[in-house]
Amino acid sequence: MVTSDSHSFSARSPRTSQIFGILRKLHLLFFAVLVLFPQLLLAQWNATIGAQSDDLGRQALAFLPNEIWIHAGESITWTMAVNEGHTVTFLTSGQIRPPLTVECPGFSAGSASFDGSTCVTSGLLFQGDKFTVVFPVAGNFKLVCLVHSDMTGTIHVLEPSQSLPHDQAFYDHEAQRETADLLRVEGDEVVNHRHLENSVTAGHGEIVATGGGSDSLSVMRFSDAGITVHAGDTVEWTNDDPTAAHTITFGPEPPDLVNPSSNVTVDADGARHSVLNSPSDALHSGFIEAAPQDRTGLAQAPSGVTRFRVTFTKPGIYPYICSLHDVLGMKGNVVVLP
Ligand SMILES: [Cu+2]
């Protein structure tokens, strides 16, 4: 082969040699450019936000996957796959987590750059939205969603001289595996395991840990969405989700979703309680949710208000919704017989 190549080179016309000479120079120039501007070799990575069942009731609140290794200067594009809203947020080390309405403060549209010195967040993203973050410097950065506290991840940004453990195909497969794990079907409906006769489970969920952070699953459904009782009975709703808030809302949604309407009182055991006399009456539970996770070094959080009771005095059909998740189909009726 060597002999043959040498022969063919020596046999070229001056014009052919000239072309080959230019190509060799371009070849060298190409490598010189890559040495001087290594970002031209940089990869663009992709990940997904959220997964959901066909009926929208099971929501995987997760970055899929939630741990990615990349090189400094590279970027990751997250694509939203679900109807539930999420954010892509990188806070600075030690930063107090801001309310969603305050954003980071401020938010970036479409893309941002994060080096650990200034927080970065997307706005509230919905199905089909994309958000790209460039990571110019090496470091290990925590990724969070400002809406869901147990939806976190880690981006490991390595120096270009270090090798990366995985390729995009691995992350695509990992995202599929985590999605299947979170959405695995244990029955379509929320299981009602209350001891009281007239009880409804108002959503349930679980938190799943990975090496990169936490994923969570929320089932956005009422367990017995057509419960039948008699006039004078009391129905009790309990939120079994470790992280998601829900509401029980009769009539129009009030402007303030967090707090209960003025016709709600508090029972001795801390559960909220009200009386409905007509299907046309308005009533709002406020957020029914578990207490946040306690942590050493932080003030103990008060117990969560996880229960709401309504006493029905008159027969009728009383439709209600979760004002946060009715768009996902979280609705029910209480049928009150005489
Ligand atoms: Cu809800």
C-alpha cells in the first residue's frame, strides 16, 4: 500500500499536487481552529421535563434524567412533555428558595447561562416549551423546579480534558427507565384506605430518590369521585401526597387559592370543616397539603393541614374540583340522598 501510494503521489500532475497541498493546509487550519476554539466541538445535550399517563392523572414530577455529566462550555436543552407546569431553575449556593411568583428573581426566556454566581430560571413552562442553559465553567450544580419541591437534579460540569461517563443515548434510555418507574400502573384510581365511612383520598404520591436528586409522582385524582351519602352526613377528604397541594372547591374558583373561604372553620384536631346547604353554595378548602420536610438547622415546620370535612344538610348533586389540577381532570361529585 505504501509503495502504491508513493507511486500515485509521484505520478500526479503539478495541478493535482497544488490542490492536495491546499487541502493539507486546510486540514491543519481545521485542527488549529479546534485547538483555539474548542467550543466548536462542544456537544448539545437534551433532557425531558415531566411525564404523564394518557388520562393526565399520574404526573411524574421529574427532570428525566435528573443527573447529567457535560463539559464546560456545553449546553443542555430541556423540553416540557406534560400539561402540569414546571420551571428549570439554578439557584446560587445557599440562596433562599424564592416563591414562584418572584421567579429567581426575574426569569430568562428561551435560554440562559449559569456559572453558579447568579441564579437562573425559566418562567413557568408548559407542554412543548423548551429552555436551554449554557454552563461556561466547571462545577456541580443543583437543578430545581420552583413549583415542586421534590423535583431536583444535578448537572456535573467537567473540564474539557476530563472524559464524560455517558453519551446522549444513555440519557435517553435513562429518561425512559425513570419514566416507566414513576408511571408504573398500580390501578387507575387512587386507593381509598381511610377508616371513616364517608372518606375520599384527595390525591396521593411518592418521592423517589436517585443519585442526582429527587423525582416525585403525584396522582392527581379523587379516590371516590362520585361518593354517595345522606343528608346530615359529613364527608372527609385527606391529601396523601407527600409534596403536592390540592384543594376541594365547590362553586367558582376564588381569587385566593391558598387560604380557605370565610365559611370554613377548624375542628379540634386541626382539620378544616364547613357546612353546605345547597349545590349552588361556594366553598373553598384552601391548600390541603403535607408539612414540608424538616431539616436539621431549620425551624420545625408546623403540621400540615391535610384534611377537609364538609357536612351536607340537603339532598342534591354537589360538583367540586381541585382548583390547582382540574385541567388534569381532578374533579368529583358528592351525591347527597335524603
Ligand atoms: Cu390537585
